[in-house]
Amino acid sequence: MKISDSMVAAINDQIKAEFDSAYIYLAMSAYLENSGLSGMAHWMNKQYKEEVEHAERFIKYLYERGARVIIPEIAKPKEAYPSAVEVFREAYRHEQYVTSRIYKLVDMAIAEKDYATQSMLKWYVDEQLEEEDNTGSIVAKFEFLGEDKHSVYMIDKELAAR
Ligand code: FEO
């Protein structure tokens, strides 16, 4: 069954959102590295690479459906943040936003009775659950330990192990 033009457009739009996410995390990683927090920067750099994989997974799916892939322009991300905890708060909010986007794609696939796209999106639904949990847990850690130098040092050390 042929994939609809509107679904192809929506997935291409999501490919852009995934590359935008990758760039946001790369910029967050640079900010953290420049702030001397190399463990957190390492964690964020892994996140950047995961986002590129998310985009690539959508690209591969469109190829499988014989649809046209549009390689998007990537938005310039923010360069600076007030503090390390704010970086992770923003990452958490960003993941919630991405989840809402994925859910909209699922709604669309259901409305169009596009079972192949519904099945493909299942992986993203599960992945978003994990990504919200990962970023949310780091924010919770900051809130539990506080933001003094000793706590920040401990969290930095822990995130270096990702
Ligand atoms: Fe691709 Fe972090 O969602």
C-alpha cells in the first residue's frame, strides 16, 4: 500500500525535528565542556548521536516505503545556559515536546489506517518513554542533591559513565 503524501511530509518534518534535537544536544554538550563539566558533556554528546540515529531511522523507513526524503536545514541552537541544571531541565522539556510530536504522528497513522507507519512508530513511542525518564531522572538528581559544587562534581562524575 502506498504511503500518503501527507504522511511523507509529516515524517520529513520529524526528520528535521530529530536533526534539530541533535544540534541542540551538541550545543548543550559544547556549553558543558566549556564549563569544565566533561562528564555531562560526554553524556550530552551521546544524546546528540542518538538523535542522529533517530533521524536516520526515519530516513530508512521512507526509503523502504519508496518515498522521497528531504534533507532539512538545521536550526541554529542556543549557545549558552544559566547553569548545568538548566541544560538538563531544557533537555527534559525538549523530550516532552518530541514525545508530543511522535504522538501526533501516531494519531495521524491511526486516522489514515497506515498500519506499517503505526508499527514503525512503536519504537519511537518506547524510545521517548526512555528519553523522558533519562533526562527527568538527572533533573531529579540535581533537585535532590542541590546545585552546590560538590553535588555538581558528583553528578558530572556519574554522567561520565554513560
Ligand atoms: Fe529523538 Fe530525544 O528524541
